[in-house]
Amino acid sequence: MENQDWIYTDIVKDHFLNPRNFLMGDEKNFDYNAVGTVGNPICGDQMKMYLKIKNDTIVDLRWKTYGCASAIASTSALSELAKGKTLDDALKIDAKMIDDYLGNLPKHKFHCSVLGHEALAAAISAYRQK
């Protein structure tokens, strides 16, 4: 393992080490009106997405992810891509868009970008069912 290069892009590393829109502390401290939770039993990653929606637009969002560097970076990137979008436009953000934004995850980690998209979709679905 010694002298082994970092296998991620600098963008992935930045989003992993400096995650955007990460929910620190208790979710009671964030004024959200939709939440979505997903998990992948194969890798053990879990994501929870909290949305503040006004006039059918995501005005703010926060998230918590329990997982690897790829899962954290993917959720951070997704949060940047989704903020300010209408719900319909946010649903168009797919795993490939997240992967492209990050400069490509290693192939065996692509599933991490899928989880972020699923968490966002689950939160939007929960909001629309209210």
C-alpha cells in the first residue's frame, strides 16, 4: 500500500475532504420539508437527503452519508447540482451527471453516484405525497 497513488480525481478528493451542504449535528437544526433515505446492502452505504422546498424549487438541502469517499463526494456533488433547481429538473440529475461532475469515479465505485440520485428522488417523492 505504501507509495500507492490516490485513485480519485482532485474534484472527488475536494468533495470528500470538504463536503458541501453536509448536515452537521441534529437535523432539528435544519428547516426542511422533505427527507429521503436510501441504502445499499451490498456495500453498506446509506444516504439521507433533507430538502427545503419552496414554490416547487429546492431552495436548500443538507445530507448525511455513511459510506466511503466516493459516496461522500457523490452526495456532496449532487447537493451542488440540485440546489436551486425545480423538482422536475433536479430529478433529471442522474448518476452519470454526478460522475461527470466529479471527473469520473473508479468503475467499481460508480454505484455511489446512483445512491445519491436515489436519495434525492426519494425525498422529492415524499414531498409530493404530502
